[in-house]
Amino acid sequence: MNYDYLIVGAGLFGSVFAYEMKKAGKSCLVIEKRDHIAGNIYTKKQQGIWVHKYGAHIFHTSNKKIWEYVNQFAEFNQYINSPVAVYKDELYNLPFNMNTFSKMWGIRTPDEAKEIIENQIEKAGVKEPANLEEQAISLVGTDVYKKLVKGYTEKQWGRDCKELPSFIIKRLPLRFTYDNNYFNDRYQGIPIGGYTQIVEKLLKGIEVRLSTEYKEFMASTTDTFGKILYTGMIDEFFDYKLGELEYRSLQFEEETLSNVENYQGNAVVNYTEREVPYTRIIEHKHFEFGNQLSTIITKEYPATWKKGDEPYYPINDEKNSDLYEQYKQLADKEVNVLFGGRLGQYKYYDMDKVIESALQMVTEEMA
């Protein structure tokens, strides 16, 4: 067969690109190394509950065009992301807002909260933050840092906050209103019936081959392709010839609680103590306001990434950013290969930005 495009990866980026190219009359073949489509937004129905198999995914955007685009493929509910955080035996609302401050200090007004935070920042005396700990304290004071930032961040990165560079945290928003809505975006929600249906509709009528690794496929195929869209790891594409880019990985521990109707009362509960090994527990039924008699929870453990593990978060520090730029220079010389998505562009993307980026690439291809 002769295809216009080989698309490597059946995640959101590759699927949007394939959908738009098919609509434009181009022939596409999609290959995917996993045994399912939809990448990290893959959801699966279990016990009547749509389970987010690779961690919580809440769609949010301020881009009306992208919101209307994704609503072609699913009906979204009115879910508002309002996580809570547990520190020892204390429970706090996120993001940091007046509910958080009222619980922490027994105060009621924004002026009281601001005064406490400003006094703590002044007492800490950090003028030029030399590490993440000093940077965070200079933004939110010592109490919020100690209870809600320190342990969680150290688990995420696998290192003490004093060993992490200050630029990792550029800002920590403080909201002096009683508002637990985590996102400021105009549009947000969860697709009723999960995310996988969106990718199924995007790929309808397009040939997809699962459990197919790119290099093994290319070594054996007799098919030909006008261009390749590669959404895998850019350093892997080039056989790590310049070195390995670094990532943080995740491990998920899923549990079905047959005799529990409501385990934690919220979809997402963060655990901010360093001593608790997981960063959060997700209770999936609450994403769709479920009333099932059982529940399913997932504990999320950050992990050091090594070759062969699933890469989740690029480590966009100076060293890795420099290495990516070197790989990008190689990529730019590949006449018939496009690189897209979180791994192909070594960049953390929210879902709306994935769609936006894929559509931009389509526009450039069609120009």
C-alpha cells in the first residue's frame, strides 16, 4: 500500500492529525505500540465506572474554538476540578484560596490571610532564591510551603526541594476568594462515557494497527509513505545518539472496593506528606457523579524514569532543554518526518494545547 501519511502513535495528537488529513482526502495508516488507542487519555469501563487508566484527565480550556472542536466527539458534563489535600490529619482545599487559609489559620478575611503570608515571607528573608524551597517560601510563606508544597514536590521530583532549581516554580497562585475551582479556564468538564470514544471517532475509517512498534514495523513493512508523523520520544527516534532526555514516570495501583459506595468523597485527593509514598488517590466515579454501589480508586506513585518505562513528564531543566534543542536540529533536517505531541516535542501539553498544536501542524501541512 502507498499512504500519504504514517502516523506513529494513536494518542490525541496523532488522532486529531489523522482525522483532519482523512477529511482532506489524504490516506493515513496509524500504528500504536500499546494494545489500545487514545494514549494516556485512555478510559475503560469497569464495574459501570469509567476509569482513567493513566491518571486523572480533566479537560479545560479558554479557547472556544478548541472547546467546540472536542464537543463534536463527545458530550461533556459540568465537572469542576476541586481537589483537596491531606497533610497528616489535616485536610485543605486546593488551589490555595480563602478556604485553605481559613482552615490553616482560623481567619476569615483576605486582609488577615495576606498579612500572615507577607509576615512569613518577610521573616524568611529570602532575597534571591537559590533553590526551589527558597523560591516557594518567597511566594507563599512557610506554612503553605511546609504543608502543601514541600512533600508533594519532593515526591514528584524524587529530590529534596533544596536540591531542586528555583525556576521549576515560577509562580504559586494565591487566591484570596472562597473559590475551589482549580482552573480559571472558561470551559471545563469530563466527556460523559470517557475519553476513548473521542479517539474512536477521530480514527473512524482510518486503518489502525495496535501492538506495533515503529522501528520493527519499518524494518519489515513493504508499505510506502509520503510523510511520517512521529509522536514518540524524539531521542528514541534518533537512537539516543546525542544522549537520553530525562522524564519522570508514574506507577498506578488500582483497587476495586466492592462493598464501598464512596471512598473519599472527591475525585482527586492529594497527599502532601513526603512520608506517604503516593501523591494522590483518584476515585473515578466522582468524575461523572456516579452512584454505583462499589467504587474504584487509583493510587499514583511518582517514579524515576529509565529506558523502557513509560515517560510522563519531561524534565524541562536547562540540561534537558539544551539536549532537546540539539535533537530538534536533527529533526528539522528530516525532510519527510514531522514530530508532534508531548514526546515528539519534549513538552508537557494540556489536552487543549495538544489539539491546538495538532491543528496548527495540519494547517502548515495543507499550506
